[in-house]
Amino acid sequence: MIVVVGAGAAGLAAAIFARTPSRAVTVIETTSDGGRKILISGGGRCNVLPQALEPGRFVSDSAASLVQRFLRSWPLKAQHAFFEKDVGLALALEADTRKWFPASNRARDVRDGLVDLARRRGVEFHFNTSLETLESSPTGWRVATTRGALNADAVILATGGLSVPATGSTGAGLTIARALGHVVHDTYPALTPLVAAPARHGHLSGVSLNASIRAKSARGESDARGGFLFTHQGYSGPSVLDVSHVAVRSAAAGESRAAVRVRWCDLDARAWQQELVAAGGLVVNIVGKHVPQRLASQLLLECQIPADRRAAELRRDERTRLIDLLVSYELPWTGDEGYKKAEVTGGGVALDEVDPKTLESRRHRGLFLCGEMLDAFGPIGGHNFAWAWATGRLAGLGASR
């Protein structure tokens, strides 16, 4: 028998592919229904897959070649076919976000479809059941749970990380991996909103736009382009989340905080120079053609430019200050919203701790690890589900052999 610990995205994929006529599979899950992160993803719609996978944008302290190898184990086209043909879930591409969603726009259909497929294949689920201890035995593994003990030939750990603890994520699998001697790279909240104290831009809460953003620290940098959202506490949106790990890690390391700079629209410094020199009318209205009006007013205020200043009256030093804020605005962030709002967990089990062909532990025979427990995460937009499906399948196939 194969025991899968965790019924999230990776665990469900692992269970589906581990089940064979000769291999029974039991899934143990702490919640009453599993797949809680699937249910809340994409605003309750679940961005099942990205339109195109970007392996180079995955973040890991392990070798990039291993990240790419795991992703290549189940190409995006094959994953898409699996959901439509095996799960029976019609997918629809949202062109502006470049994401695949269920045609129903219901995340529950994704979770329920995976659970139903697993059950059709003969997988048994033990919900409301927690793992207590995991010990090797002469014949495999003894899995002690709150419902009793199970003897397994193989165990797949798919417990997720520490992000969004309200969904049942406790990091238990990472604790077990450490106890069993695995190298676990330091974990941290990733794809999480940034905060500012005091909330200097709290009055702009709700203002959103597409922006380019770069975060740079002594240990690395990251760029992103996409939605930017002002919140009551700070800053969110896909562009902020995609670079937040640089800020989070700089603060955790106790080094100089990462500089997070924003270009508020597509215009560069030269284009803004031409716009402000050639255009007529109020400066705030010229800027407001390219960014939300409330943000335009705020930028002028920070430049100490009167709201009634006309472009023809703009002094050179004022224009220089304004252009600098338009193309390289440094966000005054002071912290982040942590695991509570993090989309994923950064860090985790080092990728060279598992066999790249099967995801079997290099330290313990019959133990497999997958999903968010592993040291890699991708950008917003379905990439982390693609990672979960691919690594879950790889571990399931490995255990079934």
C-alpha cells in the first residue's frame, strides 16, 4: 500500500498516478475535504495552469537545472489534456491574464474533479486525520495517524508548506523531513503583500494599475510587470507579489532592506520629458492620462508641485523630480504580511535530496516528496499549480514502481 500524506494539489496528483491495479493508495488529510488552497486560488476561480510556463522565473536555492527537469517531466500541454480528458474539466483561457481557468469559473469543480477521479481509480481518503509519527519498518513504513496506524510500502509526503495556515498548512512535512535528516533550505513567505508602517499611501487604498517593478538587495534581484494595488496597509497585486521574496529575504537576513522601485506606466524618462515639455494644460492632468488621477495628485504632492501648476510653468528641477518618481519610485515598505497572506512557501527540501526521476528520497527508500515542500516556487499565474501537478505526478509514478 502507498500512503499519501496531504490532499492538496500535489497530493491529489500523486494519489491519482500512484494508484494501479496492484497498488492500493490511501490519502490522509487533516481537513474535512482537502484541496483548500485550490478552493481559494484565483479569487475562488482557480487558475489551473498558465498559458505558457516560464521555468526561468522560478526561485530556488537549489540548482536551476533540477527545477527545469521536474517541470519538463510533465509538459504543460500534457497537463492541460489531463484536466480536460481525465478529470473531465473544460478549461477556458483568459487572454488578458494568460491563465487557464475552469470554464465554470468555480475552483470547487477543480478540487472535486480531482477527488472524484482519484476515487474512481480506487483511492481511499481518510479526511479529518492527522499524521502523528512516521517511522521506517522492516517492510517499509509505519504511519501512525489520529485514526490508527497504517503499514505502507511507500509514503508520499505532500503536506505543503507554511503559507495560508487557515487552509490547514502547518509545515508538518518539513519538520518530518528535517527529522529524517534531509537538508531543508530556510523557509520564508513568498508571493506575499508588502506593508508600510506608517501606511504612507493608505489613503490610496483601492487604486490599481499595471506597473513595472524591481526589487534589489545584496543577495539578489527580481523584476515583474503586472497589476499593482494600493492597500490600507501597503502594496499588493501580482507585480508586488512576484518580487516580494527579495524584500522578505533581505529583512530576514538583517541586511539593508531591498530597494523596491516602481515605474508607474510604460513611458520611460525620455518619453516623459517629451510629454511634459510638449503638452499643454495642468501637469496633474497630463500625468493623469497615464496613471490613475489619485496617484497623479499624490506624486505631485510628493514633488511639492502645486496642483494648479501648468506644464508651461513647470521648472526644470520640478520636472526632473517628477520624472524620477514616475519611472523609479522607491516604495517605502517596512515589512510584509507573512505566511498568513503568502501564496506559497519559499525554501524547503533541497532538490538534490530527491531522485530527479522519481522524487524518491536519497536518504530513505520508499519515501517520496513533492509539491510546495520542495525548494522552488514560480510567479503568480498558475505556475505553482503546474509545479504541484508535475511533482505530484512524478512522485506518484515513482512510488507505484
